[in-house]
Amino acid sequence: MFTRLAHQHRQFVQDLVMNLKALAIVLEKRGYLASCYTCGQEMNSASFMVSLGDNHLIRFLVSDYGITWTELCDDRELMKLEGAEAINQLQELANLVKTQVCSTDIEPQSQSSEDYFLIG
């Protein structure tokens, strides 16, 4: 049973890493500064970052040890989530990208700091 669970967990992490890499590519094409770095070819960990402008940064880390979402503004931590909550927050970011792709104006809009999301 535990061997099966360990294998499923590794598969989950690999799927999450692949999706992070794809999200970084889409965000870059939308004009955002985004990156996703992995260690090695096994894709068992990743560091994803995106700048939403005005010193507003999202960092998402995934590894065998855990999953973390950190939102920073002016180098100060605004919010830190782990596990399922972190993944839900990542989904909110992906939904934001989908909304922009579906709209007629798909360029990143200049937003005031009030327009940034602190979803939680």
C-alpha cells in the first residue's frame, strides 16, 4: 500500500511540475516576467515565480517535501500557504490567465496595487 502511495505522490509532483512549466510559458507570452526552474530531468521539484508588477511577486515551490505558495509585495511576505491551499491559489492564478486569454484585450493591464489579488 505505501509503495503505491509513494508512486502516486511522485506522479502527482511530476504532473504539477509540468503544469507549472506550461503556466510560466503562457504567462511569459502574456507579457509577464515568469520562470519555472526544475532540478534534473526527473521533474521531482520546481521553483515557479511570476512578477505581477509594482514589486508584486508570486513564488510557488513544489518538491517531495511539500508545496508552498508565497505572495510578496515590496519584498515583504503578504501571504504564505501550503499544500492544498497553495494549489487552490495556483488555480486562481491560472483562472486569471484564462480570463485574460478569453477577453478582447489580452495584454497585461497596468493595475494599481488595489487590483492585485490576495485570494484566500
